[in-house]
Amino acid sequence: MTDDDLLSKVLSAADASEGYELRHFRVWREGRQLDVTLLDAGPSSGRNRYMVEVRDTQDLDGPYSLSNADDTIDNALSGVHWNEFPARD
């Protein structure tokens, strides 16, 4: 079973109209620890398949960025406002 098949099964079982597979990554950027979450709405979402959410793990009220939905992971990643996470002193 593919990840796309699994997402379809979850949506069907939950009688949900929309859902995402989430993949989490922890990265360090210029002294900041960031949580990066890749949201994948599956192939039926076409040009709106992927989004990327970024949060600073050490400042929960701090910067946050959510990309626009896009058809490729690369385009979604480039839509993140990485400049919202400047170097820590």
C-alpha cells in the first residue's frame, strides 16, 4: 500500500473531505532550532498538493511561516519565508 492509498483510506474511514500526510523534520538554522512540517494532500490535490510549515521550537510565540500550496515539494519549500528566522545572537 502506498502513502497515497493510506491517506485515501484514512479520509474514507473518517468521512473527511480533506486531509494531509504530515512529515516532520527538525533542523538547525543560524543558531535556531526549527520544526519543519511537510504537508502532503495527495495526488488528487493537483497543484495544491504540498505545503510547508516552519516554527521556532524555542520561541513558541515567535516567527512562523506557512508556504502557499504548490504542486512540488521544491516550490513549497521555496515559498517559506526563511528570512523570518534570522540568526540568534
